[in-house]
Amino acid sequence: MPFAWIVPSAIWLVLHFTAESCRKGAVGASRAVRGTVGVCGNGNVTANTACAIRQGTNVTLSCQLGALQGAAPCWAAIFLNNSEQVRNQGGSVSKTFAVTTYGKHTFTCKTLCGDKTRLVCGIDIQCGNPPDEPRNVSCIQHGTRGHLTCTWDKGRLTYLDTAYGIELSNGTDTFCFPEETPSQVFGSRALSKLDFDSNYTVVVSASNKLGNASSQPLTFMLIDIVKPHPPAFSVEFDDSSATNCTFSWHDEAQAQHYRLRYRPLSRHTWSVVESFHREEYHLQGLEPDTAYEFQVSCRILRGRGQWSDWSRRQMHTPAAVPTGILDVWYRQQDVDSGHQNLSLFWKALSKPEAGGRILGYTVTLEALDHGKLPAQSHQTTQTSFSRVTPRVGHRITVSAHNSRGSSPPVAILARPGSQDLPPPQRVSAVALGNSSILVSWSPPLGSAVSVGGYVVEWEEPWREPRLRPQHSWVKLPPSHLSTVLAEHIRDNVCYQIHVSALYQDRAGQAASVRGNSTAQAPSAGPQMLTTPWASGILVSWEEIPAPQQRGCITGYHIYLQRRDRQGQPEVHAVPAGKAPCSLHIPDLEPGEHHDLWMTAVTAAGEGPRGNSDSVCLESAGGWVTLVLICSFCSFFILSACVCSVPPVRKVFQALFSLLLPQWQSKAIPDPANATWARSLTATKAELSAPSSPFLPSGFEEPETTPVEETFAHPEPPVPGDKLLVGSAGSRGHGDWAQESSGEEQQLPELYQRLVAEAMEPPEPVSEYISNPGTSALSPEPDTAPDPPEPDCSPLSVFPTTFLTPALCCEGNLTLDRVKLNCSSFPSVSAQPVQSVTRDASK
């Protein structure tokens, strides 16, 4: 076909005309440049070098003046960049210079005549480098319809005018193309279109006044240097599976080789696949509900040519049904004999297993061997669950769910009681540093059931539950007797570690140990409290807050020092974990002052002291006095409590009567012979008045207490009977009894008269008796409150003849009419008079 040779010929003709101008405009590399000899009308300047030199070249300058006019003496001088270097009187001067700096240097010759300076002549000398060999020559064509562009590195700066050009040859002809956009570092040139079937050779040349250089030849075919444009593509996800998708693309060059790469946006590494001769690709194994970045690139031929730039897109994969199985663990704690606290923990599914964002968890509790309890289903968004349940075995299932569905449920059996299942032996924790702890143990001893594995739990102790981190654990096969804890482990933090053996479907007793990855000395000391105890001191303290422990506390040091001694204090070491947190320091000398303080110790060292305290034990005499006082108080309190029971009080009264002296049993003198008895009739009417004449002026009458008493048989006594004095009852009542023995003492005549008067109709005396210092106004009969019932009387230590008898006959017996002269009673101190009103009508 004519077209097959017309197109290449036309392309080559265009190259011929373009390159022709480049050849004509080429710069010579060694043509002489004016400036080596400068000839002027008043003289000339001569240099022994060319006008372009390399760094460090010595240049000798000579200045020759013409005929000088005038009689004044003149000097010839050489200047470098307007700075005088040398002068000489006469018509000539010369000097040699070492040129060490790059760039242009201007040398001038001047005459100095008096105060006048005149320019004679001058030359310019440039200092630079010859061109380096051009490197990294490359040619590329963007798109199948673009233009070829070649680029190269120029190398070091020349500081001279340097010409760069491209020599293009197809094996028969060579063409030169000058640099298109001059630059100090890189060079480039765009060429006309080339045909795809020819081999081309490109050489980059450079030249200046100091030399020439050429690059290594670059040979290529156009198909090797064409860089296609990035392909356009699309991604479609499968409806049946969120982890699969299909790539589809197209490009202008109809490339045969494609490569795809993709990654989640949260990662930096790429997954790369390649495809040949196809414009679609099925991708599998993506993570559901994840943001991805997809990129596609192509080249024209398989294994040959330039790769295009990446075309990129970001897309979010849809969610999928969770496929992972939850790792569940539990704890049981008895609340009472019939209930237990069942706590469940589980680990969140990994992102690929979760299939997307987990919306919540379903927990089902089904009681075993207890048909009356229905199964319970609970929803939670946390990775833990706690519930108080009956103390029976339970079948527990836990599953996770998202927007697409639920994960397969995991079932465990939790049976109450693990005392018959022994724990692992010799559990230890070793700090490894770098946020890791080595835990090791030995198999349990004496177990009738084979061990099916082990569970290692660890948690960070903290005082506030809301700041507590999540519970961590790991399950291990029975062959593993050690593990390294690295999940949720922080340096300088003490962890409580539990190791349990798994027996078929339940866990046995747990063995505990404390451990840390690294430790530092505590940043604070414990706060202590001292209390005198026996012959020593009881020291108690609180644990240091967890953030200030900075590791596991291994022990405490209690320092005790006498204040008057200068020696080393006495140190008491207390191992950590001792409960309660207290220590008794015995055998301290009374009266001596002692200073106490405490420190805490970790594996890294001892921390600062906490609070200090000063104690001093009292002498022994003070303790004896305190013990005696406490003993007497206890005795009287016990006696009062015992004597509040009427039968017991009667027995004590009889014992006191037998133990007291005989004179205490003598009869009371007859009150009828007293002076006040003669005027009893005259003062009887005055008793109803607001004030009593029997009370002296200024005497405050004590408050009277109304006493109400009800008897089952309110019968008056027979006139021939004699009254016996009885003990006080539970409400302060006396008992009337007929004479049954001649040993009983008769009442004095005064009491018989008082009883007879009590049998008479009551006088109109107000039932309301005011307190001392208040007006004795009688309330209305229908509104008067009932008198309160008095408390039971305490046991009296006086003889029975001093006990006031209670009358059961009808009428009012008012003893405030009687004023006793206590001087008639031997060895008895005067007692205040109490007025007692007894309403026998009730």
C-alpha cells in the first residue's frame, strides 16, 4: 500500500527541516573570543590566557600606556572589578593573578595623574567549568497521539554559556535539535512524531568555551516509550457477597496488560493483581463495611512499554453477615444460699469476622434441671453482661448482630460450685518489660477429672469502676503451662492475674498472683493511723492509690524511733497482701515519746514516707484508775438492769435487810407526838389553797408526779387487819397484805389515821398540780389530760421501814400535807419531799 511508506516518509521530512535549523545555529566550542588582547586609543591590555579559564588558573595582566601629555607625573595602575591592585610610575605596569572564584572578572588599566584618574583599556575573563556528560537521558511519549519528549540531567554548573542539543538518528540519517527550554539543572526537547516500526538512537551533546561532552546513546522503538493515559474503570459489588466485586475498564490505546491494586484506607500496604487481554476482573476477599481505595494502570504490550499513571477511586464495601464465633468467658459469685451473680465477658469480633459494625449482642440464659424457670433473652451493646440468677446451672448462648444478620451463637455451660476442682499449682509472674508479663504454673494436683485447658485472666485494679479497663483473658490448651501477657498491659501498673483449669464444661478454682511488666519506686507513701493498744501501738494504714503505686507493692516498712535517741530507727517489715493492713508493735515504754512513719516498696525500690505520727503511752496508774472506773460503772448499770425485774428486786431487798445493821430495823417514831400533828386539823382546809403554809418562804416546791394505779380487787381492808409494808412493784405500787405472823411490824398510829381520812369523801382539790413557779389553775374536768404513768422505781438500799406504802383503798392520799422533821431519824440524811397523789377512785 502506498500509505505504508508515505506516512514514515512524511514524518522523516518534517524531522529533516526541523533539524536543519539546529545545525546552522550550533555554537562552536573553541572559537577565539575577543578580550585576550585589548587595544585602545590610549594604550592596550594584554592577558596571557584566553577569555575563558578554569578555576585556579594564573592570569598575568600587562598594561601599556600611550604618549602622555602634560608635565605632571603620572602612574599606570591595574584594577580588578574597580579595585586597584598595582600601580607603577611610568608608561607600563604588569601583575599575575590567581583566579579562584567562578564568574566574570573585569581587568582595567588606568592612569593616575595627580588627582585625576582616566580609563585607558580593559578586558573580561570568565572562570567556569567545561560541561559534564549528560546523564539519565530518557524519552517518552504521553498517549498514542502525543509528541515525543526527551529529558536529561546536565550535571554541575558551568558558569559559562553552554549549548545543549539532541542528535536523533534512525541508522541512516542524523538530525540535531537544540535545547528547547534552557535550565541550569535539567534539559528537555520535544520532537515531532515518530513511526512505531523504526529503531531510534538519541545522543545529547553539550559544548562551551572550555570543552564538549556527549551522553551515552539511548536506543528505543516508539512502542517502548509510549506511556498510555490512565484507564477509566468502575467497581460493582456482588449482591450475594459483600466481599466480592468486579472491575471493568477501558482505554484509548487498547492495551493488553493491566495491573490492579487496592487497600483499606486505614493501611499503607497494597494488594496487587495483574490481568491480560481482558477489560474486567473479579476480585474476592475484601473486608466488609470498609473504605477502600482502588487503582488501575495499563501498558500497550505485555511486558513491554511504559506503564500509565494510576487511575484511582475510593469506595465503601457493604456490610456482611457476621461469620466469627465469640470468645466467651464467665464468672460466678454466690450472693446467698439460693442466688448467684453470673457475669459474662466476651471479646469483640475482628473486623473481617464482624462483617461490619456490630450493633449489639444477644445473651440467652436457660436454667438447667429447673423446668419452672423460662429462658431469658437480653440485649446489650457492651462486651460484658451481669445478672443475679437462681443458684442452678445455666446454658448460656451469646451472639453478635449487625445490619445484615447475626453471628453463629456460642454456647457454654455454667454450673455452680467449683470447690471440688483444684486450682493450678505454683503460679508465678515475671516482668519481661516492653509491656509484657510471663505467667507460668504447674498442673493441678489430686483432680479426678482430666484437665481440658487453662484460662488466664488479668485486670488492672482501680478504685473507680467507671475508670476500670475491660476484662482480659486468654484460653490455652492443656499442654501450655505458661504464656506471655501483652494485651492491654501498661508499664508500671500492677495487675491481678488469675489462672484456672478447665474441667470438661466448667472451670475450677482460680490461683491468683500479682505481676507487672516494669516497676518504679512508689511516688507516695501510705497514710497510717496509730492507736494505743495493750502495752504497745496498733498501726493501721490504707493502700496507696493505684496510679501512685507504679508497680506491684512487695511490702511496707514501718519506722519507729524514740524522740530522745539519735540512733537508727527501728524498722518493721510487713509483706504486701497482708490482711488486714495493720501491725501491732508491743512492749513500748510508758511515758516515752515515739515517732512513726511508713514507706512502700516495689521491686524497683522504696518510695517516700507517708504521714508521720507521734505517740506516747500513759503510765500504768492511769490505766488502773480507768479500769476501776469502768468496772464500777459496769456494776451499777448491770444492777439497775437486773433490779428492774420485780422478783429479783424483792430478793435483793430481803438480802439488804439482813445485811444492814440492827438499828436500821427500829420502828419509826410516832408522828402523832410531833408538833405538826396537833395542827393537822387546822391546816386541813388550807391544803386546798393555791399556796401551802407548810412550805417556808423562798422554798421551791418540787414538781409533783401524778400516779395512776388500778387494782383488780379494790376492797378496803378490814379494820382489825394490820398493814404490812411491801416492796415496790413494777410500777411503783405497794401490796397490801393481812397480818399472817406476829413477827410483822405494825404501822404507826399516824398511818392508820391517814388511811381513815383517805376513806372519807375527797375534798374539792384540783387534780391538776402545777409545776413549781407556775400558776395552779385547774383545767376543766372533761378536758384535763390523764396523768402520765410513772416509771418503775429504782431499788432502794434503805430498810423496809423507809419504804412508802401504797394504799389501795378508795379516795386521795396526798402526802404533801405531811412535813417530816428528819432530825428525828438517826443517821439518815434529809431528802427532798416528793408529793405523790394517788387517785384510789381509779
